[in-house]
Amino acid sequence: MTGIDIKEFSVHNSRFTILKILKQAEEKFRMSGVPNPRLDAEALLSRVLDIDRVGLYTQYERILSEEEVNNFFGLVERRNKREPLQYILGNTEFFGLEFVVTPDVLIPRPETEILVEKALNRVKSYELGVMSKNKKNSKLRTPDSELKILDLCTGSGCIAVTLAKEIEGVKVYGVDISAKALRVAKENARRHEVEERIRFIQGNLFESFTIHCSRITDHGFRFDLIVSNPPYIPSSEINFLQEEVKDYEPREALDGGNNGLSYLKRIIKEAPDYLKSGGSLLLEIGYKQKERVFEIAEEREIYQTPVIINDFAGIERVVKLNIR
Ligand code: GLN
């Protein structure tokens, strides 16, 4: 017999090295308009091979097994249909911590780290929250009485867990209407070993704390700080969001009603009944919602002048409302 062995030839030719397969996936993503094509291809391959990015760069010529190739293309296919990378990987980073994410929860965003930072600053400035001065990077402490923080619409628990991790002796209450989301939040609290400091409650905003149906505490229970990143996208704008968001993230975590303000409005109106005097409300808001949010706060007549904090893109993103 002469000529080449077809089988041998095709096997040889279909052999993928790390570099070759990365290029192929990158090209596929680029063609279909997936943002960050190379980065995502690398993240997916890192997952399949269980090595970090640097590991990929140092082994560009490594030949992959058929199983590795198939697993990788399976993930590439999912990402190509615009499933968010974080759902495929099952985790994401927030405030330097790793969080489990599933399609039951909103993927934590970098902007929300600003809210956490402001909450930590607020705690630092409370009389009862003193920073240990002698140690750098030491955790915040609340030595005298327990500091109570409420996180409404806790979702993945990224805000609640981060605050619990950063503030010693704090008691955080994380509320969400979705039982499925709370399962993810609890898992995150467990992984970061702060279960003792957080109580997760299924409920609609403040309902679990109201006088008449308080399953949690007696009347008079108040928080030092209330934080929330509620759904604030106007319903009519959801269909214009990128596919990753509109097709995959939970709509109930995004949709803020007609003008996007329905949750923000309820929270601003009701929060004073659950805040200690001198307490604060910190809220994440959406594009161009500041004016209206300020008006709602001013109508309540119990808050000091509202303060706005911009995000990295210069968009007005976090509102701070202190009780008079
Ligand atoms: N608190 C979570 C976050 O900030 C979830 C917010 C939400 O579901 N709207 O990511």
C-alpha cells in the first residue's frame, strides 16, 4: 500500500495545542461579537485544564487530549451563545473575594464595590466603630454594642458577605425575595466563614421587620446602616441591554418597574422607620436617576442633604442618605 494513512493524518491534523485552540476560540468569539474574545477563551481553557493563565502561556505547545478539546469547545459554544462567563465558570470576584454565582443571582458588578467601600467608611466614622490603629489592614471592630447592617436585595450576598468579612462583631441581615438566590448567598457566607454574622431572610424589602408581622425581632429594632443595590433598570430598557444580561440574568434582579425607581422609592420612604438616629442609607442607583432619587429623599424630610458618589465611568452611582 502506498500513500498516506488517512486516519493517522486526520488525527494528527486535528491535534490541538493550547495556542492553536485559543486562537480558534478567539476567532469564533470575534466573529460573533463576544466582548473580550481572547480573555474569555483563556478563562475557559484555564478552567478545563485546571491551570492559571500563566500556565497557559508557558505551555502553548502542549497537545490537548480529545476529552480536553471536547470539554473546551462545549464551553466555547455556551459562551458563543452569550451565556455570561461568570455563570459558565460558576464564580466571580468581588472586592477581592471569590463568590459563587448561578443564574439565580445577579452577577456582582465592580460599581457595587463602591457601595461597599462607602459602607465601610461609614462604619469607620461611627463612634462605636473604631479602627484598630496599630495594625495595618486590620479589620474594623465594633467593640461595645453590636453594629447592625441590613442589606436589601442581597442576591448572591456579595455586599452582605463582604461587610461581614470586613467588620468584626457586625450582625448583617441579608434580605431577598428569592429563595433560590438566598441559597447562593448562604453558600457564599459559608465559604467565607461568616455564617455566624449573617442572617438571611426571605422577604419583600422590609416586610419581615414590620411591627405587625415581625418574625425577626420586637418592635423598635433598628439598624445602624441599610445598604441596597436594588433592581433599578426601567422595564422598557431591559430589552436593549446586552444579551448576556437580558437573556441570562434574573429579570427580577434587574427590573425596577416603569421608571426603574419602584424599589428605590419604597426603600427611601420606609428606611427611616428601621434606622437608628444618626444611621445611614446607602443605595446604588442607575443612569440619570439621581435627580429623582434626591427629590424622593427630600420629600421624606428626615434625611440630611443627599450625597452622590460617582463610579469609575463618572456615572452618578451611589447615594448616601444620613438620618438627621
Ligand atoms: N446585592 C446583589 C448585588 O449587588 C444583588 C443585587 C440585585 O439582585 N439587584 O450584586
